[in-house]
Amino acid sequence: MKVLWFVGLVCALAMPVFAQDHNGSVESKIIAMEKAWNQAYKLRDHRALGEILNDSIVLVNDDGSLQTKSVFLSGVDSARPSDEQQAEPESITVHVFGDVAIATGVFREKGVEHGKAYVRRNRFVDTWVNKGGSWVCVAASATPIH
């Protein structure tokens, strides 16, 4: 009976540690996916963006407008040349809830518009879902920080 109790205690103590390790690996994966999204956008890589973004993603732009995946992807080609623009995360925090992860943070965008240099900062909230072992973004929003 003491052995059974001891095994139960060890298992109970190990569960939170396993969950933390699992969540830590998911957090790392989501952070990598966020960075891959920025890189794919900069390189205008439709294939990579297509794999990262769910087909039914809801994108809320910093001006409050909504975009579908197809509209977003069609706008990638008309974006400013990638050598004039840089977008990089300043911070990313990930919270994992089973097969759902919420990434929040700030990204900075630098570029040239109408011959003038600009720097913009946006706070973002992205929702990721694990579908069949692959993480995809199902919702994204950005809000300007002034």
C-alpha cells in the first residue's frame, strides 16, 4: 500500500513538471512561428504564409479593418519593397491553453514612405490552434502604440 501511495505521489508531482515542459516547447514553437511569419512577409513567401495562416483566419489591421487570408496574401505582393521595410518583434509572450496558444507582444516596423523614414510600433494578439500536430494562426490583430 505504501508503494502504491508513493507511486501515486511521484506521478502527481511529475504531471505539473511535464505540463510546464510541454508548454515551454509549445511557447518556443509559437515564438518561432511568429518570427517565421515576419520573415515570410518580408520575403513575400506566399507558400510559407499559406502554411502559417489558417484558411479561415480573421485579420484585424491596425486601422480596424478586417482581412481574409486571400486578401492579405494578395496584398503581400503590393507591399513596399522588402529592403525598405523591416518588421521585427520587440517582445513576445505566449500563453498555452491545451491546443490553443495566445501570443501577445509588440512589433516595430521601420521603413520609408513618400521619401520619409518612419518607425511604427504595434501591440499584437495572435491566436494559434494546433490542428493535426501543426500550429496555425486563426486570428490576428494589431493596435498602434503612440
